[in-house]
Amino acid sequence: MRFRFPAILAVMVVIAATIDGAPASAEKAGTIEKNSRDALAQLLGNSEAAKRLAVDAAGILVFPKIVKGGLIVGGQYGEGALFKDEAVAGYYSTAAASFGLQAGLQTYGYAVFFLDEGALGFLDDSDGWEIGTAPNVVVVDKGAAATLSTTSAQEDIYIFFFDQKGLMAELSIQGSKITTLNPD
């Protein structure tokens, strides 16, 4: 398998950002907000289940673009906004690192729907929330989304993936760490 230099360079940038915890300069707050709002609008337009949950959600954390890459050592990083009643309540980053047999580069986004204040409090009270350790998290796939509503939702936190592009086969948020971000 032959890798082109730009692909390897992109993977190394993702890995460096993940290991360091944040890129050299975070995106401006206005850019993060706009990209997050646009991504949420697209998700709500394409998913009836997301639209139904959004009505009663205590908050929605949107990461519009996560960049994930790996060549034996891998990493992922993205920035997003938390919306409460359509207003931005904070900015966050998500990052993860991995090691193993892997190669590729992809981008995707995800939105985390917090259905009650208790679940939202878990995000605010933890110092760097690791999704894999959170209570009552459900990743919504297309099959489950067809019948999901606020009355059938039994858990506190639902995650929707969207806009996946790239060449890595696995899509997982297990171990992804979410931390508060203070953009310019």
C-alpha cells in the first residue's frame, strides 16, 4: 500500500492535536457556532428521531467535524458547541488516541442529546468527560431512529452520527474525551 505525503501529513497533524489535547489555535467562537448550528440544522432536517428528541432536550452538544486518522498510531479531534434553548451555552473539544492495526483518514460529525438536566450536569461536573464512562448513553443507528421518540426514549443521552466521509471502517466514540474549550 502506498501513501501519498499529504495523507501522511494530515494523519500526523491529527495525532499531534490529539496528543497535545488541542490544536495550536482553536477556531474562533463564531466559526464554531456557525458550523455547529449548520450541522444541527442538517441533522434535524434528515432525522425525524433527532428532531423529536431536540424538542425536549435539556441541551445538544454538536461536533460538526471530527477528523480521525491513523497509521498504526491514530487520533481524532474536533470542536463544537453546546446549545441550550437554541443559545450557545459553551464550547467543547473532543479528542481520542488509539494504537493498533489501523490506516486511513476520515471525517464525521456527531451530536449528543442530553434529555434531562442530570445528564447535562454530568457533562458540566466532570473534568474532561470520557463518553465511554458516561451513564446511560445510546448511539442511535438508522434502524433505532425510526421508532425513537421522547416517550420511547429510556436513557438520558443519545448520540447521532452524521456526514461520514473517508476510508476508516470503524466508527466509535468509546474513549473519546470531551473537554471545555475557550476559543477566541
